[in-house]
Amino acid sequence: MDRKLYLSCLWPGLPELWWRGRLSALPTAIAFAAALNFLLVARFLYPEWLTLFLVRMAGWVGVAVWLFCVLRSIRDMPGLLHPRQASGQPDRFEEAHQAYLQGRWPEAESLLADCLSIEYRDPPAMLLLAGVYRHTGRGEAAERVLEELRLTEAADRWWLEIEAEEKRLQRDRSYQLAGGRVGSASPTSTEVSQTSNTPPADAVTAEEVNFGEDFASARVA
């Protein structure tokens, strides 16, 4: 692990906010900034605000709290950067991948939930979960997962897979609308030709198999 990454530990709350996107750490980071600025102002700009003794006491208390937060952040850094490696729980992604390819959707969803409980911003697991939702007719849930994935810092590296899953979601939605249309008019020859080559929504295509293999290799890498 690059030791330079530990420099973020010098600002309390920053590691959780920067590396994991945890908004719960934002108040800590803001409180540290406010306390530091208050002490600097009270000591050098407006020394008449507080006596020198109080400023020094507040400074020593602040240093003690700062050291405590820094040591805790250093201890937690491996879990923030590589949660799957730091966790004692087994990685169930390969099992989820096999269940996905075999069309065992409830089992795949359960295994992917276990993966995301360890690393809740794991792009391969999120993409497969979106695929499970799509195959089980939960298009809105799949869209929410993809939207959440787009907001992560890893989205730029997975834009091709995200776009491919979005296209499959739109394709399946069009297929379901064409197949479930209610009305007196029969589908035209053009509509028949467009939907005849579209696989059923619950079928795993060869493209998805290849993408799934890419997900597995990316996690190992």
C-alpha cells in the first residue's frame, strides 16, 4: 500500500469521506477545520478574545483529540482502501457469478448482497446486481443501482459496462412492452423483425457471460 495515501489521515474525517464517500464523516472534518481556525484566530489575530492560558489549554486538548483521530484513521485505512482484503468474511462473488450465469436469481441476489455488505461500492457486484434486477423484472431497482454506481469514483473505469447494462435494460423493457401490448392492432412486420431476434428477458446472453468473466478478472486484479 502506498504510504502517501496515509497523509489523508492527518485531517480527521477525511479518509472516510475521500476513500469511501461516507457523509457521516463530514461533520468531523468540518469540526476539525472550525476548531483549528478558531485557535489560530484566537492566538494570533484576536488574542484579547481569550487569555493565553485558555488558548494553550484548548490547544493541548485539540492536539490530544487530533492524535487520537489520526491513530484511529491509520488503523482503519486498510479497511477503507481494500475492504475485501481486510475483512475476515469470504468473498462470495465467484459463487454469485456462477449463480447468475445459471439463472438462479434469488441465490445470486443473496450472494451479491453478502459481497456488498463487505464493500458496498464494489462495481462488479453492483453491475451483476443490476443484471439480477433486470432479469427478475425490477427495472426501476436496476436503474437505481446503475445510477448509484455512476456517482462513485470508480464509475469512469466502468463506463463501458455501465452503458452496456443500460442498453440491455432498455432492450428488455422494449421487448416486454412489445410482447405485452394490449390492443386490436397486430404488430407490424417491422416490429416482428425487431423483436424476433431479442432474447427473453430472463435469458443470459453470451455478451453477459463475457462481461461477467471480465468482472471476475477485474476483482482479482
